[in-house]
Amino acid sequence: MIFITYWELNPDFDPSELAGVAQTLISKKLWPVEGTKEIAWYVSASDYWGITIVEAETEEQLTEITGMWRIAKPGIFKFIKSTPAMEVVKVVPLLMKLAKKIKG
């Protein structure tokens, strides 16, 4: 299952610390979470918000991913939101079929 996570770093957090937090998690072999695959991890060039796209088998793995950053650096996020995701080419037909059931 693919999960998309949108996050905003706390404006009081020094973004230069991000590498240090990541290094701590990597050195303890916590990142990446076992059984997951990081597909993308992007951060904006100006406002320190970003997205992470991860392939995981369970919601527990996603909880580990987001939880470890919060535990390693309390207050790191101003906002974080995660959801399972689908490719648009799969969502559109599903929604069209649903619309026919509801409206038809």
C-alpha cells in the first residue's frame, strides 16, 4: 500500500537540525522502517514543508515512520497528515462507477 504524508516543520525548529535527526534514526537502524520502501521525500525550498511517499504493508509501519520523528525531536512538526493513496488512473474509474450507482 502507498501512503502519502504531508508535513510542515515547526517554524521554531532549525531546519539544519533535520540531517542530525535523520542521522540518529539511521544510525539506530530505525529509518527506514523495516519492510517499508521510501519512494520519495521532498521538502520545499523556501517554507520547510514537504511530502513523503512510502510503500508499507501496514498502518503500524506508517505510525512508526511518523512517530519516530516526533519522538526523536519533539515539536519538529507544525502539522502532519498521512493517508493511503492511489494512482489517479485507478481513482477516476472507481469514482465514475460510484457516481453511476449513486446518481443512476
